[in-house]
Amino acid sequence: MTEMLPVLAVFLPLLAGVILFLSGPGPGGLWALGGIVLSAAPSLLLVRQVAVMGTIEHLMGGWSVPLGIRLMADGLSALMILLTAVVGVLVSIHALGLFDRRDAASRQFWVLWPLLWGALNALFLSADLFNAYVTLELVTLAAIPLVLLAGSARAVSAALRYLILALFGSMLYLAGVALIYGLTGVLDMQLAGERLAGGGWVVNLAAALMVTGLLVKAAIVPFHLWLPDAHGSAPAPVSALLSALVVKAAVYLLLRLWSGPLLEPLSQPSVAWLLAGLGVAAILYGSVQALRQPRLKLVVAYSTVAQLGYMLLLFPMAGLLAWQGVIYHGVAHGVAKAALFLAAGNILYQIGHDRIVDLRGSGTVLAVSFGTFAIAGISIMGLPPSGGFLGKWLLLQATLGAGAWWLALVILAGGLLAAGYVFRVLRAAFQLPDSDAEGMEPPVRHIGPLMRWPALVLALLGIALGFAGEPLLALLGDMPGGAG
Amino acid sequence: MNLFDALTALLLVLLAWRCLIVPDLFRSIVLFVVFGLLLALTWARLDAPDLALAEAAIGAGVLGVLLLGTWRALGSPRRGETPSSSLPAGLRVLSAAGSAVLAGALAYGLHLLPGTGDGAGTLALETLPLPATGQPVTAVLLDFRSYDTLLETAVLLMAVVGTWLARSPLLDALSSEDATAHTPVMPVLMRLFAPVLLVTGAYLVWAGAYTPGGAFQGGAVLAAAGVLLALGRRLGTAPDAGWLLRLLLVLGVLVFIGAGLLLMPAQNAFMAYPERWAGLIMHLVEYTLAVSIALSLLLLFTGRPGLRGISG
């Protein structure tokens, strides 16, 4: 049974999406709920088995590598699958409240989201360079239609921009894979890594292409242009899934390549520092932009641009501490960012706009939503006790251990800037109106418990991650492939 | 490399260049279709008939139809109008330079590649008597790397749903008042070609097990028959997909996943089929996939969820 779990974690969500497509304008939320359970159950079982037994592999079709495709669930895969399942379930519950299944467009959420879930799991389990490309495409092509659910012309143009840049990224990645196949004749990550030892000009070119492609998909500065619009104009649950999981999938693949087949080319100091430099640029640029945005959802979207930058700081440090710190930061950001987007979506839903200047006084009316925003903000700022703090703390220790004190300064500056953009929103919300005439406007729409509580639970999970470091880091285990 | 190949290569570059710089959108699309056909010819010259068929059917055929459909949907005011490039000249020069560097680096990199003798490709050819189908490309697509193929078919479902979602906020005009339908040529073309396309498509699917061809190529040709019927107003669109249409759209994926999952406990591996049944299962997968692919491509063209027959 155990070796079947990776397959089930991919195909039960895909099957759920197909079934929900078939069911058509069916009987409301029960079908969707069934889809969520069908998708989450194998993921959680798989994570438990990996925690107990260590790495699980499955040879697709019974063909051994290099002929067939290998699925591999190691600690890193398991952690990402766990993040997907936890964020996925809570966001799904929020979506149950928001999307009416009788509405034709909303119905498509319940087709696309399980498909996206299966695609994400497939990506996290892939141990094959070309299969990783296929799964990355699958993730992107499920994510883009989800942006369209907002139904506005603005969302369509954001989605198209996302599509074009994502295809550009895929093309670069695929060109790199083709070169590696030409060099080694294999696509399995481990085998390719063994045969690539020694490097060479073509290996460097392939690595450059693949990494650039992934940076585009991960919206790392300067390839971030598509992200704020797409994440800012999508419906709240979609924004949460995109920011928490989808962009992280590209970063995940980058880490996977770094710790495997592309270790040599990416460990050259010049390359490692170039990547870290992009990370620094992302942290500073994204944070400053987040400070300047007029709309709440755009603040949260630019915050994603900034937070993804931390994950690139791994490359020049390349030790276990940095590895743990970067991944823990990614997990903590996923949980907290999903909470932020759901909270922002709830605010937008209740007062009909998300212009920050006009939020004045709404904090007292929408106490739960803004409270959620504030709690999730703690983890984003990296204040203790929270998951964000733990990730940044590990990362800080790694930078100081490597003697890169100025990277430590960047991490601290990023935290300060994050505090700036979180408090800017809260200050606007809790500022009392100038006169009674303006008054505190009552909400235009009310949200039900399905929409209210998942966001708060996610925000609290972001805090709880500050205490859950030990079991999760034990699940993550050592760096795969003995990198660094 | 003989003169013919050199000429083809030169023409390809020239067509790509023209396709990019020509100011008229319509001509650009036509050039793109010609480019696709020439590319198919190039694949054939490179002894890759499967790719040639796929390129001709999907790259030139389906894509050309989709582009022309989009062009028509843009409406008459835009026709013949120069597509205004929002990019400033400096950025255009930069992107051209970047493309040139990329192309140069790729060409140099490909030039440096060794011919590998012990890769997965060689191994696949050596293992060929083993899988249920003797055709190397089909063996890779439906056996060795069937997992990739299965995931790719899920892309089609996403694309179809995405098209429905993208379309509704943008336009709902393209349907009945359609100039091509009133030309006297259309019914004749339809009567002549629709049956031929159906038979050709079915043949390509069937032949996939033994010779170049397969679900994707065959499905694309079947979709072309559907496009012809839609243009000839024998097939109309409907606002909602009925259950039968929805079932046919996902039939290939369902059969593919179902066969893999149901046999997994017995075979201990996903999509490992027992030897006696392997051939049958692969044929079943291939035929159902072809139906789903054909319908998905057709729906990408019509752009609306439903289909209905029009008698006349």
C-alpha cells in the first residue's frame, strides 16, 4: 500500500477534478466537499508514511529508470505536499462559502482547483527532469484559468500576461532539459546528476536556461511583472492558492535542481551570489512596492514578490541551516500568505472595495478580518513566536555563520519593511474617522462562518509553526543528495 | 545536407522573420501556417514522421484555425490595421539582441553535444520487443513514459475550461452571423472533405500502434472535420455542455487513470498492465483519448461549452 501512496496523491485529486467536471451543475457543496476529502486523504497518508519510513519511491509502469519515470517522496516533497494539503483544505472551505456551485463560472473552480492540487503533488513527487516540465506546465495551466474566475476584463489581461510570461519560462526550462538529455541521454534527476559531473559549457548553458525559466515562473525580480496583477485581480481563494503554493512550486523545483542534477553549475560562487543578489533585489523592491500600493490586495501581492526573495538567499550559504531556514520560511510564508489573502478578500467582500485610504475606521466593524490580517502579519514580519520568525532565525544564523553579515542586514531590513506595510494597513483600518459625519460605514455584505474562520485558522497556524519546528524539520531531514 | 535541406532551412528562417514583422495580422497568420507546414516537412526530412504529422495537424492545422477564428472575432474595424506594438524601440532592440544571443548560445551548445550511445533512447529501442506495441514512439508515449502522456491529456481539460472562462468576459459575438457559412463553396467542401477527414483521423489513430500516428495526430484531424462542420453550420454551439459531451471530453483521461489505478494493486505499479491485456488496454486508451482530444480541440475552436447538431 505504501508505495501506491505517491500515485494516489497525484491521481485522486485529478480524478476528483474530472468527476466534479462530469457532475455538472450538481447538488451544491457536498460534491465539492467529497472532492476535497478525496484530494487531501492520500496526501496526508503519504506524509505520515514518509515521516515514519523515510523516502518512498514508485516506478511508473514498472519500468526502471532511465526508461521509465520515477516518483520520489522524500522529506522535502512530503513537507510541500503537507503544506498543499493544509492550505488547500482551509482555502477550499473558504471557497465553499464564496463560490456558489449553481453559478456556471464558480463551478469551474471545483474542476480547476482539484486538478491544480493533483498537478502540484505531481510536481513535488517528480524525480524526472522532463516530467517536472510537464507537471510545471500542468500547474501553470490550471492556475491561469483560475485567475479568470474573477470575470473582469482586468483579470483576463492579467491572466494573458501571466500565460505569455509563463510560457516563456517553460520554453527556457524545456530547452535546458533538452540540452541535458542531449548530454547524458537520461532524464531521471539522479542519473542525470551523476552523468553531468565535471560540468562544461553546455551544462552551464542548460543550467542557466532552466534556472531563468524557473525564476520567471517564480516571479523573482526582475521577472515579477506578471505577479501583482494576476494575484491581485483573482478571487481571494485563488490568490491565496497562487501566492502560497503555485509560485512556490517553481522555487521548489529550483531547490530540487540545486540539491540534485544542477548542483555543480549552481554552486559556482558567481552563480550563487548572482541568485542571492536577485533575492536581495526581490526583498527590497517587493517590500518598497508593497509600501506604496493603494490597494490592499496589491500590498499582499507585492509582499509575495518580497518574501520569495528570501528563498534565493540559500545559494551562497549552502549549509544545512540555510536549507532548513529557506524551506521553513517557504512553508511559513505559504500559510501566512494564504491567511492574508483570505482576510484581504473578506475585507474586500464586506466593504466592496480595498482602497487603503478609504479603509479608515473599518477596523472596528470588521474586527475578525483585520485581526486575522494582523496575526498573519506577525509571521510575515518575522516576529516571534511565529513560523516566519523561525525561518528567518535559521537563515540569519546561516548568514552569520557564513560571514555574510550584509545578507543578515537585508533579512532584518526586509522584516522592518514588512512591518511597515502590515502596519500601514492596520493603521488605516483602526484610525478613527475625522468627524462623525463620515462615520463607520456598515458592511455592504456579510460573510458567513465558512469564509470567516479558515482565514483565522491559517493565521493562527502561522503562529503555531513557530512551535512546530522540531517535527517539521525532522520530516524535512538532511539535504537530499548530500549537497553542500 | 543537400540543396533541398539548405533551402528549407533558409525558408524557415525567412518565414519566421516575415511572420514577425509583417504589419497585417491576417498575413502574419497565413505565414505562420505556412511556417508550420514547412516545419512539418523538415521533421519528415529528419526522419521524425510522428513529429511531422503532429506539427502539420496541430501546429499548422489546429493552431491556424484557432488563430484565424480569433482574427475573425477581433471584428472588421481591426482588420488590416497595423497591430500597434506597445514596446518602445529600445526594448524591441533589446529583445531582438537577447533572442539572437540565446539562439547563438543554443546553436553552439547543440554543436558541442556528443552523440550519446547509452541513453534512454537506445535502451528503449533495445527493449522494444517487450512492450505491447512495436512502434517506438507509441511505446514511449503509451508505455515507458505513459505517465507524462496522461498528465498532458489533463492539460486539454484545463485549456477547454480556461477558454470558457476567458471567453465570456471578452466577447460573445462569434456565432451565427458568419460570412464563410454563406459562401456556395462551403457545403461542397464540407460534403467532400468531412468524410475524408473522419476516415483519415480514424486511420491515424488506428495506425498509431504500428506506424507513425496516434491519438494526438488522429484527434487533431478528427477535430478538423468538426471545425469544417461548424463552419458549414451543421454543428452549432450551445451555452451548456450536456452530460454526454462532458463524458466524452474526459473519457480518455478517465479510461487512462482508471486502467492505471484499477490494475495497480495487482501489478504493484501504476500503469503497468498484465502482458495479456496490455495491447487491448493501450488500444482502448488510444481510441478514447483520440475522441477526447478531438472534442477538446473542436471546443477550443467554437469557444462555447456546448455543441448541437443542425439538420439541414
